Amino acid sequence: MEERVLVVDVDCLGELATRNGLLALPLDEIKKKVERFGRFVRRSEAENDESMRQIIPYAVFRNRDEYLLMKRTKKQGEARLHELYSIGVGGHINPEDGRLPWEAFENGFQREIREEVSVKIHSMGYLGILNDLQTEVSRVHIGVVYIAEVDFGGFNEKEKFTGAMAEIKVLSEYRESMETWSQIVLDYLLLN
């Protein structure tokens, strides 16, 4: 059976779907839209239909002055992101994650973290809503971005990711080899 993923139609997102970048908007703004309009569709349909956005949790992991920098291997699911660097952990939300759309988002977010990395989370805060209109892959996703203070214990999906904790100046050296979401979030972190 094909994977089904959480989406909200662009028409229901209003200006969230038309503004570009990491938007400093209240979490309630996206939460209310997901609660009201969230639905699950086949991933193959969602990946190629710009009339809807897949709702993706995206967490940046930090330990004092270091951030998790990882590279997506060719064994990672999204071919359009193979061999690109990332500073965010997250992924698709499925109906099995919860009965209601926002419940599924919260549970799926925790599942994605557990699947991808071994971390002890000390604190987590919401940064904003990431809408990137630059690339084909990003135009069918919208990110809900968080930053977490963690102890990083390694990758659980070693075949899909490589990387380590690194200072922000090192992240900057990899910027041009990053997925666009990571570029946008890195630019935000460098300014704040």
C-alpha cells in the first residue's frame, strides 16, 4: 500500500503559500489550518501537485555552539535531495501517526526524530513557518521549523545520513551544497 501524507490545499493556506522564506508567524496560524483543512493523500500525488503542500516538521539540533550538519545519501527517500547537506531533521506525517491532523503532526514529528537520530532533547522552541518557492521539491512542502538543544548520540538511519555536530562557521562553508530549506534556516541563524 502506498504511503499517505498530511497535506493542506494551497487555497486554504492563504498568504502562507505565497510568502517566501522563514516566516516569523505564530504557531497557531499553521496549527489552525492543519486542524481545519489537513487531510491525507497518496504521496505520489502530493509530490507532483503544487495545489497542495505537505506539512513537514523540521527540527534544527544544537548543542551550545554546535549544530547538527548532515548529508543525505542516495539511500534516503527523496531523490531530489540526494547528496545535499541539511541542518534539519523531519519528514512526512502519516495517518497512522494520529486520529486528528494536528495530533498526527505532533506524533509524527516525534516518530521522525526517533527514526533518524539518537538525541536527548533538553528544550525545543518554535522558530517559524518555512515556505520556499525556489525549487520543485520545496514548492510542494511547507515546514514548521523548531530549534532544539540536544545531546546528539548519532544517526539511527546510518545508511541514509552522514554527518556530525559543527560550529556555525563550518555550516556556512557548506551552505552552497545544502538543500534550500537549510540555506534559509542557516541564513536566519547567522542573523540572530
